[in-house]
Amino acid sequence: MHYVNLEDKAGISETYKKEGYVIVPNLISKEKIDYFLEGYEKLKKKKFYIIRAQDTNRPEKLEVNKQGFIEHSIWNPHYHVLANKFSDGVYKIITDKGISDVLEAISGEPKHTIWQSMFFDKSTGTVAHQDHYYLDTDPPGGVVGIWVALEDITDECGPFYVYPTSHLGVIANREAEHNEDYVGAIANALAYKDYEKVNCTVKKGDVIFWHSCTIHGSNENKNPAKSRKSITGHYFPNSFTKLGTMAHGYIQVDPTMPTINPAIDQWKKSSLQKHVRHLRYGVRYFLNSLSKKQVKVEMKTIDGEYQGKRYEKKK
């Protein structure tokens, strides 16, 4: 694993460009993480709460498993106005000055916009992929991903992993119509060169930064009693624009607004818009529950091979 301290800005830039990722240790304070965890514990006590789950890409009821962990990963938790302390804890972490300092060292740009955030209570076993397929900039390569460890990470809990230097190799085609096709393209990219897989068993407060074309993912959880609390974010320099998929055309840039950090902006969302978003999640969840069947794409790694299948869940 390639660690570079925050003070070594040149080392951060050089490592990121060469390896496609860099780890900055102790970037987020324990106090800031513990504040978030207090909000997380309050969130778990909610009796009926709808989220947009990142792992299923649809509204889901917040569920806590028998080990006490939230079952689904949560998309854009910093917008959750109905869970104030949880949302505020995420917001304070993703707008941290240390993060903006590293982003500037990487891109050479003074200001960035946060595209999205995610919270994981446990590993969902994400297959290897490049963010470029899902979200990137024009020109490509401007999106920087971050992965914040909210606790010490071990091999048992399904750590985040990267394939160093893969951002310099084959870039999977954005024209793939289905996730299954895309996962196959990534498998071909990995076969192109014998990249070394690096499992990032980092410590609480460490932050991983990676290039939009770096192949990465997360391992399956080996011990259900182990959580893997983490926050993910994606940022891009304000001088860049969003790149749309080939299939759907160019995505227009949304208006932004300042955050508590002058070097980081966010999409312009009013409190009313955030409340309406939650209302829509609830409606969609209700309509999905009435549907006779639900279709989603399941992407898993099995015995080291990439498996993608579309299945129907019948009522």
C-alpha cells in the first residue's frame, strides 16, 4: 500500500499519477468520526425509514441485521434531512479541509465539487470496476474517488481493493449497454496485464484517493460479526464538466452551492428539495412493494470470476 503524509503534497501528486491511488493516513480526526457514529446509532433506531440503497440502486427500507449492522449501503447520506446528526456527520467528513488539500495536490485545482457520497456499514462485495463507466468528467479522468475508513479495516471484513497502475492500461468502453457486459470488459482489462491486487487494510481516519480509471472494488465479508464502516465520495475540479454516457448523451451541469469548506462545492439542493426526494423514495418503495415482481441486476464475484445475472424476485 502506498501511504503519503498530508504534508508531502508533491509525494501525493506523484504517487497518484504513477499508481492511480494514494493513501493519506490519519486525515480525518477521530473526533469527527465519532460524531458521525453517534448519528449513525440514532439512525439505526428509526422504526420506518426509507433510503436509496447504493447496492440495489432503488429505495429500500432501512434494515438492521442480527449483528447490528445496516444491511444496505446508503447513497448520498449527506442529503438525509430526516436524520440530521447522521447527515451532518457525513457532511463534516466529506467537506474536511484535509480532503480538499489532497484534492488540490492531485488535480492542481483550488476548488472541487462533490458529485456523490455513500455510506457502507458492511462490505457488499463490489466487483472490480472503473468509475469512468458510471461517472467522469470532460475531459475524462478528472473524477477523484475517496474512501474514508471509519474503523480499523481487516481482511475479515471485506476491505476495499485497488489494482495499482491500472489507470494507465485498458479503459473499459462506456458504450456497454448492461452491467454484465461492462464487468466482462473489466475482466478483459485485468487479463490485459498482470496487475497486482492490493487489499487496503487501512486504519480509522485513513483516506484512500483513486483515479476514475483505476480498477477497484471491495471483497466479500468473511466474518458476519465484522463491520466495515466507511464513507465514499466522488469529486471533480470546478473547471471540469460532467461527462454523460454515450447511450444517453451529454449530461448538463447542475448548479452548485458552497459548503462549509470554501474549497468544496456541492449540488444546489434546498431543504424542500431534499424533503421531496425522501418523499419520492417512500412512494417508489411503496409502489415496488405492490409490484408482482421486481427486477434487478446482481453482480458478485464467485471463485475469482466475475458473475452477472439478471433475476426476478416474485411476490
